[in-house]
Amino acid sequence: MPVLVAKLTLLLTLALAIQPLLRRASAAMRHLVCVSALVGALFLPATLLAPPEATAFRIDTAALIRASRPALSATSHWQLAGILVVVWAVGCALLFLRIFVGYWTLGRLLCDAKPLDTVGAVPVYFADISVPVVSGLLRPVILLPRVAEAWSDLQLAAALRHELQHVERKDLWTMLIGHIACAVYWFHPLAWVVARRSRHEQESACDDAVLASGFPSASYADALVAAARTITSTRLIGCHMLTQKTLKSRIARLFDGGLARIPSRFGLRGAAVASVAAIALVGMLAGTPQATAQSQGAGGQVFKVGGGVSAPSVRAKVDPEYTPEAQDAKLAGTVLLSVVIGTDGIAHDINVVKPLGMGLDEKAVEAIQKWLFNPGMKDGEPVQVRAQIEVNFRLQ
């Protein structure tokens, strides 16, 4: 988990750090960078699933009970980890529920909506909402507030063009990616910041596309002001034409003649390639914990058995101790550890792969730290070898 959070922070920080460098670029390019970071964030857990290249030592270690041993206070970090997982799952479930309710609300609105017309194969309705919005992933629809019936033709045309741009740009799908990323990483503030920045840039990109089509800036600004007068809520899942917080900045952009309105395909492809490369790099940097062995020569390569590399062997071992909690519960079983057997014959970089609980995981680690090994050999020289050790606890 710490590794995942660290590389998530790095990826999202990179996305935000790049934004000022693209301030004179098109909003579509900045939006692409934000969405790429959110997509990469959702794929980051997959980089932690690759099992380490290792050979498994199956060592039967029976732990003897010493009833006269004084009681020890053992607090298992696995219990805390379990609590954190439950907290994360509850937060995640609540946010996914909010997404579902948003789409369910859309269905209810359509039941009472008044059909207007079809624009660009997208149905248009007057509904009980306060701001124009496009919603619906598979079958997008444009919803206009009922007060829009009193808008001028130019204001109505501006709203329709803006929402059609969301459909053409597939913004409904990129917005869903942002919602999912925030639901999965609800505990990380940068996920919310990048998602919010993504929504802001997608609105700016649609504004640019409307102006690039020849729509007058002044008339478009009037349409934004007209929409702002009726805003009360934007809880519906979809691409809203406006929020009260962005009105001033949106109108200011309309009259800035120095902004790039139309993104170049070459620039977008370059940004996409760079984003993929950055995601891959972050994934590789965070996905090699087995290479951080704490042995002498920790910067050296960690090998697996085979291809000329011989397996390490146990030279001396110490039996692990039972904890009073495990003894009282008559707990028995196996703790699986992933270790790096260093050239010094000592186990380093010890991680619990399969826990047993009640303090036995910690006791297994303490015992393995005292074991001595004959290191693995390659071409007559000792090398670091990753291995998995099974420590079996049995009541006697």
C-alpha cells in the first residue's frame, strides 16, 4: 500500500506540474494530460501484482510451546491493515453509489422531460434541471432547463453546440474515468484535484471548439450568463455547461485572442505518447521492491534460481516462538515469507506474503533474521537470490 500511494502521488504530481508549462497550449491538450494521469492511476495497482522471481524453500519449522515463558504484548499490524481496508472499501462503495444514483436520476428526469428536437443524432429535452447538461454514456441526451424555452435563438444555439462538443469529444467517458478514480482513491487529495482540473479543461476545450466554429464570442458569453442565472444544482452525472465558480474565468477566456483554440493532432499524439511513457516509468520505479535488499551490495542484481544460479541452503536456524495469544487460541499453520538471501548469508528485505496472525508473522520474521544461509552461487561467485520461505507453526 505505501508503494502504491507513493507512485500515485508521483504520477498525479507530474500531471499537475505539467499544467503551467502548457498554459499557452490548447485546453484539449491539458485535458488529455489530466485524463491520462487518471487512467494511469487506475492501472497502477496492476504493477504490484507481478510475483517476484523466486525459488520457494519449503522449510518445516515446528515451534515449541514454553508455558513458563512470560506473556508478551503482540499487536499485529495485519489487524490494523484489515481495518484500513474496510474503511477504504466503505468510502469506495459510497462514492460508487453516488455515481449510480446520478445515472438513475437521469432516467427519472427523462420520464417527465419534454422532447425538443434531435441535434446531430443526439435527442434534446427540456427537463427539470437548472443548467444545460449532456448525460448518458451509451445513448447521450442533451437536457436543457425549462427556462431555456425563453432564451434567444443564439443563446439556445450556443448551449446546444457546447453540449454537442462534449459528445463528439467523448467527455462523458473521460468524466466517468475521473469519477471512478476519485472513488478508488478517495483518500488521496491529489486525485480530486486532478479530476477537478480535468473537468475544468474539458469545459474550456468545448468553449474553444464552439468559438473555432465561428460562433461570436459576445453571443456565447451572453449564453453563459443566461445559464448562470438559473444554476441551483449540478448533481446530475454528466457534462454541465457551467458552474458558478468558473463563470468569470470562462468569459475572460472567450475574449483572449492569444489562446490556442484548435489543438494539433501532432501535439495531442505527442502528449499521449509522453503520458504513456510517464505512466510506464512510474510503474517500473514502484514495481521493483525486491531490488531493494538491505544486504551488502544492495545495489546489485537479485537473481532467481536456474540458468547457472544455484539455490541457497540453510546453514543454521532458530525456531520461532509462539505468542501467548496464538497459544491460547491453539493456532497452527504456515507463514510464507519473501526474502532476499544476500551474499553475506543473511536474509534481507523480508516481507510477509501469507500471514497467519496473532503475532506469529512477526515471530517468523524475527526467527528468519537470525538464520544463516549458504548464499546462492553464479559462476563460482556468491550472488543475491530471492526466495520464499515457509515457516510452519505446530503445537506440541
